[in-house]
Amino acid sequence: MIFKSFAARSETVAPVNFKTETGTDLEKARHLLEAGEVVAIPTETVYGLAANALDPDAVVKIYEAKQRPRFNPLIIHLPDWNAVARYAVDIPPEAELLARHFTPGPLTFLLKKSDLIPDLVTAGSPKVAVRIPSHPLTHELLTKLDFPLSAPSANPFGYVSPTTAQHVFESLGGSIPYILDGGPCQVGVESTIVDFENGQIIVRRKGGTSLQAMTEVLGKKPILKTAVEDHPVAPGQLKSHYATTTPLHVGDIAELAVEFRNKKICIIAFGNNAAGLNAFKVFQLSESGNTEEAAKNLFSTMRQADRCGAEVIIAGWLPETGLGPAINDRLRRARTQG
Ligand code: TXA
Ligand code: MG
């Protein structure tokens, strides 16, 4: 793949210091975005760090606030599927089919970009990632703007994604002027990313739209290509993404409890998988073993676990059904290697 370098724009500009405000003022968010500023916005998956996708000077502020490498492209957010035709060309019929079933919602489409999209947004790729979020506040904001919003997850590069306005404030307070507060995110893991190549439907990132649901609509299973080797451009695919500061180990939870018995253990439990185990703290993803509930709680729980005073966090794998695969993917990338 061809990814141009953007050496002309400095990688090291320090974020401007702002007095960050949090609120539900759509007009304020709109004015800031129209003035080329960065605003954190709620979506049903995670909070995003948004700017005018058509203005490279605004987009560059996202990379600066997030301290994200410029070779990682950004998703553009639009109010509805009708708006996609301005920014993408040659939309395949399978994309239309998936869009009918899953938009607005946690599914992102990789489509051939139109000339309106700056290279900085796609990191030089001929494809642009497009998403129609379902969060009502952000939907309303998008309908008021005459440009799409580029938005990565609103976390510093490499850390757990934010699912509340407070999470955003904790890590980006001081670097951005405004956080639009839309309450806790209802899905809790990032969107599924789907790509279309030579008639094939390829999932590049597991996420809030399950493979099961997509398979039912398509009548066939999409191909999974989420490995680092296959797709080095997607930071969500970097192995150390979503990392906690406290070491996190994932595997057979009972064996891990024995292995770390001499440490202060925090367990991230699912259903009854931690029953009978000794721990300093236990946080539950879903008492009833529901993967959607677990996804919604995942990133908040990882943050709580990270700061509960434990020396090590342990978790078991979730079942590979519903949003289980997307959660396991986040745990796999967040866990301590070696
Ligand atoms: O749910 C979500 O998708 C959230 C909310 C805020 O919309 N956004 C999100 O953005 O997770 P981010 O930047 O954290 O992850 C987007 C992923 C990255 O792995 C990026 O590399 C990939 O999408 N991506 C974006 N544009 C792409 C492109 N043109 N080609 C290939 N991959 C792309
Ligand atoms: Mg991210």
C-alpha cells in the first residue's frame, strides 16, 4: 500500500493549552468545529476527537492532541448514508446492502475516496473510512454541519478508548476546547471496519457490529484480515493498543489466579468465571454473561482495574459469540506481552 509521508507538517508541535469545557451545547460545538477547532464528540461506540475533515489545518490538530502518528488514517463521520456519495465513489452493492441493515450504527466502510477528501485524512490511501454514528446528539450535530467530521477515538495514542466525557477529560483536558457530553457510550467497543476488494468482503477490525449479524445479512461469511502483518496501517491493529499501565494477563482465569497468588490481583470477570477465586478486587463485565453488556462495560472496567491499586489484572477469554470476538480482540491487544 502507498502511504505518503507528511514530513512538511511537524510531528512535534505541542498541543495548545485550553481551558477544556464539558457540556451539551450543540451550538458551541458547531461554532468551534466551523472555526477549525477540535471537539470531543459522543458516539454509540466510543468518544471521538472530531474536526472538519475537509480542512487539513483542522485535521492536523487531531493528530497533535492525540499524539498520533500521521500515517494512521482517520474515519469520517456523516449524518446519513445519502451523504456518503459526495465523499466516496464506486460504492459496491455489498456496501449498500450492509448500510441498509447496519447504519446508522457501529460499522465503518472502506470506500474509494472522492477528491474532496484530503490525503491527510486517509494518510495517502485511495480509500476513505466512512461511518454513520447513531448517537442522537452527534447525529444532530452532523446534520447542522456542511462538512464531515474526521474523528479517531478520543484517547492518547495507545491507551484505552474513552466511553464517557470524564474519560476524555482525564486524558485530553487542557488539549482541546470542548467535550460534548452525550453520556456513557451504549455499545462500548469501536466500530467494525469492513473493506471491499475484488468482490470480497473483508473485515479489517472486529467491533460493535458482530460477524454473525453481518453473515446473516450477506448470506456468507466476510473474510477476516485483522492481523498486523495483513494491515499495518490500522493502529487499532497494533499489538500494544488499548494498554493498561498495570500488567494485564488474559487466559485461563483460574490458572492465572494461581500463577499470581502472591500478588494483589484484580479480576475482570465475566458471568461466573471468577467464582471462588481469591482477589484483592473483582470487577464484573456482565453478571449474566451477556457479551453486549460486557462490551459496554469493557473500557470503563479496564480503567477502573488499572487504578484500583492492584499489582496485576487478570481476565479470561469471552465466548466467541456476539460481541465476544471484538472484546477478546481488545483484551489480546491490551495484555502484557511476554
Ligand atoms: O467506533 C469507531 O470507529 C470510533 C468512533 C469515534 O467513530 N473511531 C475509531 O477511530 O475507532 P480510530 O481512529 O481509533 O480507529 C480507526 C481505524 C484505525 O485502525 C485506522 O487505521 C482505520 O480505522 N482506518 C481509518 N481510515 C482508514 C483507511 N483509509 N484505510 C484503512 N484503514 C483506515
Ligand atoms: Mg482508537
